Amino acid sequence: MMKNIFSPTNIETALGETKATTVNTSDVANLLKGITPQNQSVNAFIFDALETDRIYHIDTIKKVCVDYRLRFLDSKYFKGKVPQEAFDKIEALENEHHTKLDHFKIMAPSVLFVLERTDDPLLFVPLGNDYFYLIHKWGTDLHPFRKALVWPFRSLLNLSLTVLLISYALTLITPISLFTRTPDATSFWLLFFFMFKSIASVVLFVGFALGKNFNPAIWNSKYNKT
């Protein structure tokens, strides 16, 4: 039981769960009907031959990126190594659909667009109408607590609540007698205010110094500092 609770997060599974709550899979094929690629020789899929459970709308992709602090960028910005298996699947799709695939997108942690690491990249190709087809997933799964760890970075409210909770916890474990001979409620709240101000100052300084921003602002940004 404990092993299942703290098992790594499979982003492909998270995508499927998110799509189940936002998109009616049975309607996906109908929504894609009538799409005519601008270039008939590129990404001209035979939609009846596609696996609908591998088709994702941009809204689903965005939500997962925001929840897990991931980026969804053109493959040219990806600095990791794409495995041969992904190229084999691309070739198989091209042969099956008699087309050439291009304009690939990759969903992965920000660091994978800078350094070579292996944390759960996913390779997509656009279908049109803001839909993307998942070709291949590789690498290791995400840390089981990643969604919780990046929760503070989803919005200013989340970050403020996190700083408040940390400040309160530190105030509780700090002996007030170190600062006054007559500990009382006033002393506690003064110490809490000091803790909050100190932690908030550090968070703001680090955030500005490193050019950090909230998840909704970076999920599809190609810039390191946004």
C-alpha cells in the first residue's frame, strides 16, 4: 500500500487522467474530421488509424504542465537525448499514414531543455485544431511528490500560503524565551511576523535573482527567465 502511494508519477498516466475530466474521448475523432494540413505532405494523418487515447488537446497538456511545472516546447530546444525507439515509432507512423512528420513538441521538466538528464520526456506531433498526438515517452518517471513540491509555484496565492505555513511552523518550534522573559501571545505573533518577513524576503530575492516565474507563465516559454 505504502509503495503504491509513493510510487513515481507517470506523466502519460497523468495526461490520461486529466483528459478524462476535460475531454470526451469519443468526440476527439469527430473534432479532428475535416482538418486539412497546410502542407499535404507533412502530418497528413489518416485519423481513423490513430489511437484516440494518445490524442491530447492543448488545454489538457497545459494543465498537466502547470500542475507539475513542466514545459511544452518545440523539439529543437530539447537538449537531452531522444532514444532510437522514438525515431522507430516516428518512422512507423510515417509509413502507416504515408506522410512525413514534422513540428515535433516535447513535454519535460525545464532542466531538460538546458541539461542532459532523463526525467520523463514525452514526444508529440501536432494534428491540428490544437490537438497533439503522443508518439513516445521515455526516461524515468517523475518524483512522487513533484506535484506537491511545485504547488507553491502555481500562483502568488499558493506561494503566499506556503510562506505563511512555513513561518507559522518555525514560530511554533522556536523558543520564545530566547527573545523575552515573559512569553505571551503578543510575543508569539511578533515572532511570527518576523519569521514571515524574513522568509518572504528570501523568497522574493531568490525569485528575482534567478528570474523565476509561476507555472502558468512558463509552461510553453522557450526562455530561461520569464
